[in-house]
Amino acid sequence: MTTQPPTAELADLAEGLGHENVRTLVRTFLRDFPQSLLELASGDRRTQHRQAHSLKSNTRLIGMHELSARLALLEDRLAEEHGGDLTAPELAAIEAEFAAVAAVLREFARE
């Protein structure tokens, strides 16, 4: 039996691309997210902005709306010359939101 995509966005992608291709996409997302988060945490402001943008887009594609919205706010703030910096509590919240959905994504991706 095929595990159904856990979000409407992934279900839509699976209709067009096929379940196995979407599983590959999810596996790539799960593999790359921690590294992107490290770059977000340790990069200069330009790198942080780029990573926030990339993570926002990728989480939106996967269907992680709350995390995507959080990253969009961060991206906007980092785009401003005098916007606030990324804080440790923000980073922890991003990590926690990712962890909360990663298990469901792994089950779908069969990791």
C-alpha cells in the first residue's frame, strides 16, 4: 500500500510528478534542511537572507505553512538594512517546527 502524501501540496505534486518522484523531493528536503539551517544560523546577513528565502520557498512547496510564514517574516526582516538579527529563540522555534513534521515526512518518504 502506498503511503499518501501528508499535505495537499505534496498530493498535488504527486498527481503530476508521481509518488516516487515526490518521495525523492521530500528525502532531499529532509536531508538538506539541517545544513541550510546551519548556514542560516552561522552566515552573514546576506547568507541568512538567502537561506531564509530558500527555506521559506521549500517549506511552502512541502506544505509546511506555519514554518514558511515564520521564515517569510525572517526573510523580510533580514532584507531591511536595520532589521533585527536572527535570534536564538527564533532558530530554536524553526528547529522545533521542522522536527514536529519531519517524522510524518520521513514516513511518507520511507526514510
